Amino acid sequence: MENIFKYYQFSAFFKDESDVFSGNQIAYTELNNTHYLIFEKKEDSYTLFVSRYGGRHEIGKLKPEILETVVENYDKSIPEHRVALRRYLE
């Protein structure tokens, strides 16, 4: 997973303080000024979300305006999971 985070320029993981992600670790990458992809790390699994915030400074601190689950239990070896991620980033 580290290669995916680096390749798509996700932020370092940090603790969610908004309670949207239950205090779990999250990392994000920017799609544009208001839309972001977020990986939530729960123990050894990752869930990918697409979200809308007023700006990156709100991520992990405030509730997003929009939050949709893209892939639960993301597994880079599953082609459909990789396609879902690339759909937003390429």
C-alpha cells in the first residue's frame, strides 16, 4: 500500500479528530480545491472515500459536506479496486 500512497501523493496518515472516521488514521490526496480522496486505516484494512470539504485544512477536523465510500477493504491485488482509485486520479 505504501507504493500507492506515494505514487498518488497521499498525505501522511494522521488521526481523525472530527469523529467522522471514528478517530482512526486517515490520509488524503487532493482532486481539486474542494474534493479529496481519503483512505481510512482501521487496523490492517483500508477504506477509500471521495469527499468534499471547504479546504484541506478541514480534513480530519470538520465533517465533510459530502462523503461517499468508493471501496471498503481496499486490496491492491484486486483489479476492480485499482480501477476505482484510478477513475478519480487519472
